[in-house]
Amino acid sequence: MSGFDFEEQRIRQEIVRLDAKRVLLQMPQGLKPQATKIAKIVEDYRAIPIISSDPCYGACDIAEADAASLGVDLIVHFGHARLVKEEKTPTLYVEAYANIPIDTTVAHALPLLGAYRSIGLVTSIQHIQALNVAKQILTEAGKVVFIGDVGQMGYAGQVIGCNYSNATAIARQVDAFLFVGGGMFHALGVALGTSKPTIVADPYDNRAYTITDEAQRILKQRYANIQQAQNAKIIGILLGLKPGQKHLDQALQVKALAEKTGRAAFVLAGREITPEALMEFPSIEAYVNTACPRISLDAPGKFSKPMLTVNEFMVVCGEVSWTDILKKGLFEN
């Protein structure tokens, strides 16, 4: 089915095991074109498929509230590995491995890695099964390869949009990172989280490229955001309501820190953090985001007010320095 393994047999088995009558299908944007085909498989087993048309940003974004309101017996969540420890509705994770060779693309990356001897190897869940192939190619080219595994992710070498622990764990041992996968989203996270040169081997476009310039551009943008927020006296603290983004304790800690430094602070809870939603609070001068950190890092230009991560707000409050943040990475608390 369109270059990805959707594990149709496993879906059938779970429907039968649970005797599921109503099944919610949830998937990220890139996989949604296959939703109707998967719905047909569900219907073959006399269950009613319901396709979620909402955006799905990751394994932190399980549609539990939707499932409860629809009386769903099973959520089938595609494209991500398990992150939420306990789901209220039985949830089947279909990781949707890509059926695409990566060897040619990794070979394309070798000239870009020429100056570096020790390489950290990372990937998204779609290519986790191909990681050993990439490692073999790099090793045969004379590279020393490191694949991190600190137990926070489901697999060694895996990174997700908000967690780069497998990369940061080996950052001091490597000269550069190679990310195997599509686009620069995850690779930018690696570069920003480790402050190491990062090269992308993209098997979809069959090309390799470095993202150093883009990472530097974002870092300059982040520092400008911090500077802009220095004079803010009224702070909005954003609390995510999605299962894997709900960090109430952290939001309350940020509120206490803001008030300690003479600022007024208000906690705003929501499922979707959008520029339109925040425009309804004109008195707030800057925001601290405790939900998905990528909202702050990837889309600051969309928001009319500074959008800080928790670490960046600590810089504003004088708790840490910008240099300290760069040393440990933007994603580390």
C-alpha cells in the first residue's frame, strides 16, 4: 500500500480480538491518502471505520477524547511508536515502516561526511528497520558509527519531534550526525538539540544535504525572540491538552518563576495552539509554551508575540544563560 507497511493482518487480528464494532483511524498528513483503503479493511470485518480528519502531530496526539465521544472500541494510530503509557481506549500503533531502499541515499551522504570520522546515526520510526544497512555503509567507508539508546524511545537511534535523547546521549562522542529519512524536520531537531553538524540522507528525494545554515538561522531567531521577551510583564503559559502534551506541573512552575521575577502570568489550556487563538488575548506580551516545543521552534514567525520554550524563558528570567542552553541543547530541561 503506497510504499508503507500498514500491517493489515495485524489490524484484522486486533479487531477480532477485541470484537471491535467501531474503529477510529488516526494518521499524520502524509498517510491520510491511504485512509479510505484501510477503512475498507475495517469494513471487511463488519466494524464501522471512522477516519479522523484532524491533524495528527505525533504519538503525543492520541485522539482519546474523540474516541470516547464516538463510542469507539479501538483506535488505530498510524506512523508513530507508542509514547503515551496508558490509553483510555485500546490503541493499536501501526508504525508504517517505509518500503524504500536507503543505501543509495546514504552513499550520496558520504562526501558530505568526508571531514568527520565519528558519526551519530539517527532516524524516524519509518526507517528504523534500515538503520543497520546505513551503519554498514558508513562502517565500510571508514566511519566509526554510534547509535544512541537511552530507553526513552521505542528503538535505538529513533528520534521524534520533541525527543532527541538518543542523539544527545552520544553527542560528545561524535563529530556529526546523519539523519536517514524524509525532510529536515527531525534533522533540525537533532542539530538544535546537539549543536552538531547534521546531514540528511533523504530516500524519498534520493539526495543528501546539510542543514547547518538552517540550524544557525533558527538559533539566531531564537535569541532574537528571547531579547524581544525581556521587557514583557504579562506572560501567557500555554498548557497542551493532548495526552502527551499535558504538563500541568511544569506550567505551574513557570507561572511561579514568572511571578517571582515580578511578572503577571496566566495559564492558557488548549488542544490546538494557533496564532488565531492567541490573538484573543491582546494584553499578553509573550508566551511560554509547555506543550510541543516544536511550536516555538518551527513557527515563531506565525505568532505576533514572542513564543518561548521553557528553557528560553529561564534565560529571560536570568536563571540560566543562553550559552548554557546551547551547550545542553534546546530540547533538554
